Amino acid sequence: LLAAFMVMAGIAQMNAQGITSPYSKFGYGLLGDAATGIQRTMGGVGYAMQNGRLVNTMNPASYAATDTLTFLFDMGLDLTQLWSKDGENKGTAFGGGLDYISMQFPIGKYMGASVGVVPFSSVGYAYGKTIENGVDNRSGEGGINQLYAGYGIRPFEGFSVGFNASYVFGTIVNDAIAQNANSGTATLYERMISVRDWGLQFGAQYTYQFSRRNRATIGLVYGLGKSLHGDTWGTYYDTQDQEVVSTDTLSMGGNYTIPATYGVGLSYTWNNKLTAEVDVTYQQWTKAKFTPLPSFDLDGTTLDFNDRLRVGFGVSYQPDDRGSYGKRITYRAGAYYNRDYMNIRGNQVRDYGVGVGVSLPVPAGKTFVNLGVEYKHRESSPAKLVTEDYINITLGVTFNEMWFWQNKIR
């Protein structure tokens, strides 16, 4: 009951995340990859991650590794400090909020399931500039989320498959306010995108056991590309007379699409202590549609899409899962490079980052507190429109409870 309540709370608060990038005003915003706080400190890898003690929504085939007596509940918070530079102008911003929430549990031998809420994209920015006879302020908020339910099964030794079915929902708001310094009048230009749709993701994993304590896993993921359903509209407001000047609406069906997602990962575990993984993600955004409202170009900027390519690498090390407290701490590190889908006036947006983290076991239990720190850098090329540097602090808790265990009465 508590877990179900927290899932609903996550749905209500997901759009309050701490994204503070002006790049998020373009397209659908900054994309997420369903990575947990643990995975983010490992460069956002997870396609080949198979660990019955961790929730891995990146590849639903991993649910089959859930122990038959274990119930996992994972939630994460994110705190972000941003330093940005636009020519000679510099700025800072701070944000934070709930990042994700998920549960994973067994439903039979060699079968597992997971439910939760993860972000698909996030929007959040606010800035302004002086224009002739006034000021121009821009702001945006919101995002698109995925409420998912997934299932994984291991039909034979070493091989597992699974799927995630999701309800895709959310609202993105972009505002531009032009204010006349002489008259004090202002006009609000507001564009909203409201998505109500569904999504499907399929995954497979194969593990080759070299010995009892050494193994390699390959993971494959395919996310269905599709036309989004919902509505988008733009409105001009005269704030002085408090009236709507004009409105333009457009159905999203056939006008707004997302491409298929292809992911592959390879991991190797040595001595049941050290695991290393590399992931590659590809999305053909040049085939996607994002139809602007003709009368509501808030940016005066041509936006094209580029194919997205993301590469991540991560390692984790736990000295001894049955040893003393210090030996049961898990240490993680990773890095990634992301060539994003945005192309702004011929400039490709890209970002890269590194992260480190630890999982601290709670005494007298299998619950872990997950702490992580990430550094990210984002810019456009060849022209550096806005340069951004981030410090992200992630805090998560993975509850690992043996809910299906019954103690014997003596």
C-alpha cells in the first residue's frame, strides 16, 4: 500500500524536476534514458545489467533475475547546480526534485515484473534580454513522463526476454512575454504541448558463464517509434486588457513523432566483485516530425533534428557482499558522451559527463542508500551558443525486503 501511494505521489510531482537548461525549450526538451541514480553514476549504462538486487528499467529482460523471495523498491532525488555562459553573459541556477520511482518483484520462478514512473523528457528554463523599447522574458516548464509496467522471463538458462508497456503523458509549457518599457503594456505568447499516449519497449539478455564467479552478458533493447497523440496550441494574451487576442490549435497525431530506440550493451563480471559495462544508444531523429504552429514561433529559430548517439561506460566494485560493513559498500564510476537530437541553426548540441557513487548498506537489512555526484558539460558546435556546466547530486534508496519469506514457528 505504501509503495502504491508513493508511485502516485511520483506521478503528481514528476514534472517538478530540476532541469534548468535553455536548451530544453527546443523540441520535446532534454531526453531521459530511464536510468536510476545508481546507473547514472555508471555513465547511464544498463542494457546488459543483470542484478537481482537492483531495479533496471532500461532493459525489461533484467526483471527475470529477481530473486523469488525479494521485493525491490527504488526512488531517487536529484539536486542540480548549473553554471551557464552565453558570450559575455554568465548565470547560475539551482533546481531539484523527484527523479523516478519504481518497484520490482517476482511473479514466479524465473519470472519478474516492475512498475513505476520515469521521465521521457524534461523542460525547465527562465531567462530574459533587453529589446528595443522593452524587455523579452522566456520561460518553460513541464515534461513528458512514462508510467510503465513490465515483465521479464527466462525461458532457458542464460537467456531472458521482457517488455515494458507504458502510458506516456505530460504537458510542456513555453512562454514569451514582451513588455513595453514606455507604456508598461505586455503581451504573453504561450505554447503548450499535451501528450496522452502509450509506448512499448522490448529487451533481451544473454549471459555466458565462464565459471561460477565470472560471466559476460550482452543486452539488446528496442523501443517502438510512433506518432504521438494529444494536442498542441498557442495563445496570444493581452495582459493589460486581460483578454485572448488569438489562438491556434493543432492535433499531434501525424504531426509529432518519436523515432525507434536501438540499444546494445556488453558487461563482464569478474569474481562476483567487479563489473564493467559499455552501452550504445541510437535514435534516428532525422525521420521524426515536430510541426511548428505557423503563428506561434516563440524562438525565431529554425530547429532541425539530428540522429542521436549516446555511448556510456561504467564500473562497479563490491569487495564482499557477505563481509563486514565496509566490504559490503559498493563503489561505482562512469562516463558518457551524447550527441543529442537538437540542431539549432546548423549547430549540433552535445554533452558529456563523469560520475562517481556509492551504495551504503543499512545495518540489519538488505536496503541500500545510494549517493552519487555527476559533472556534465553541454554545448553546441561549431558555434557555442550557450555553454553549460552542471554538478548533479543524486540521492536514492533501494529497499530490498524479503516480503515473500515466512518464518517458521518453533
